[in-house]
Amino acid sequence: MLLPFLAILMGLALLVWSAGRFVEGSAAVAGHFGMPPLLIGMVVVGFGTSAPEMVVSALAASQGNPGLALGNAYGSNITNIALILGITALISPIAVQSQVMRKELPILTGVTALAAWQLWDGMLTLTDALVLLGVFFVLMAWSIRQGMTQKADALGAEIAEEMSHRFMPLRSAVLWLVAGLVLLIISSRMLVWGAVDVAQGFGVSDLIIGLTIVAVGTSLPELASSVIAARKGEHDIALGNILGSNLFNTLAVVGIAGTISPMAVAPEVFYRDIAVMSALTLSLFVFGYGFRKPGRINRMEGGLLVACFLAYTAYLISTTFTP
């Protein structure tokens, strides 16, 4: 049992490190070929920070572990809002722009409702997966068009400043892109193998492992980027990281896994995990709505989110190991 645990720890560490190198290399290559900073931020960095979830879930689905694939995606969403956004708000209260309340949050809520509707019958079919991917590409195209028509954009400015301070020659950028991708796949294989072996050894489902250890581990890039953004006062980027990652997970990660291997879905995914994910998403409306003043997620609300994550995790553990 020691070897699978080591595979999980080493896989997670290598996964996070390789995801960072993959993002840096991809962004530098895109910059060399003239891609605007905003597109680099939305497409390259957006895909890159969700690359761990995508690769892990795709491998899990291809190897016949659908619970791990879904647990990773939905568990990451729960972790992103309850743990990462909660910790970020504890460090620095997060201002919520009106655009987030009018556009991003309603879109994420609608996508979450779509996911719940699809899993109502206990199946994720090929048609369901293709619908998720179709919605994802439509939203990406719409977001890119909206972003490119704006005169100033915080994300584009941040990416441009970052790239100006971290210039990378094209040859080095290509090397890091390829090396990061290869290491992503290798580390994901290690993580999936270790997680499945640990689940079998303890007699728990791969869904539980995906919702806990794997979900938290693959969400570490979002934690790092959100905390750094919050400390710099870039609240819109910190919150955008979380909302964007959840859209990626719900649409692209689950869509890719379902396309590779349509799957039966355990009932508890719908009435427990989707329910918690939906409640947390709706809670952002309550926290972010400002009564006669700009909305913000304050430290008390951040603490409440972290408490929700701890309670959810404790519930998973207690129900898993109760005879």
C-alpha cells in the first residue's frame, strides 16, 4: 500500500509542476506567434490551469474508472468554491464586479443545472457528453468575442505584464510546452494508478478518492493563481479563475471523459455531489450581491465557505468508513 500512496504524492507534485511549465511554454509560444494577450489568458492559460483535471479524468475514463473521472471534475468544482475561494477571501476580501453577477455567475449556474439534468437518469451518454462539449465551445467563442471588443481588460493587461517580465526564447518555449505535456500525462498515469489501487485496498469507491485527494490535488494550480491575484488586489482575476475553472470542469472535463467512455452514474453523485456543487454556486449570488454598495465576499463568508468544505469532506469520510 506504500507504493500507491507514494505514486499519489509524487503524481500530484509532478502534475502541478508540469502544468505550470506547460502553461508557461504554451503562453510563450502563443506570444511568439502573435496571439493577443487576452486570448492567451482566456484560451492558453484557461486550458492550462484545467489541464490536470482534463488529463486525469480522460485517463480514468479510458481505463474504466468513471467514478474517478466524475469525482475529479465535480470534486474540483466544490474545492474551487468552498476551499480555494474561501481561503482567498480569508487572505483578502474579494470584490465582486456587477458583470460577474450579470453574466459569469448566471452562465455557471445554467451549466450546473444542465449537468444536474443530464445525470438525473443515472447515465452520462455520448449525446450528453457531446452537448457539454458543444456548449463549451460556444461559450468560449462568445467569451473571446466579448473580450476582444472591450477596450481594456484586466486579464489581458495582467498576461501582457507577466509576459514582458518573463520573456522566453521560442526554442525554450517549445521545449517546455512539449516537456510539460509529456510530464502531465506521466504524472496523471501515476496519480490514477495510485488512486485506484488505494481505493481498492481500502474498499472504497474510486468516486470518493476522486472527490477528495485527486480533486484537491488537481485544484492546486487554481489555488496558487487565485491567492497570488488576491494578494495583488486583482479580485476580478481571482474570482474569474474559479468561475472559469468550474466551467471548464463541468463542460470540457466531463464532456471529454463522457466522449471517451459513456458511463453509468451512481445515485449519490446527483443527490449529494451535484447538490452541494449547486448550493455552493448559488451561495455566490448571496455573498456577491451588494445591498446599496459594491458586492464582496468578506472574510466571514470566506470562513463559512471553508467550513462547508470541511463539513462536506468529513461527511464523505464518515459515510465511507462507517460499517
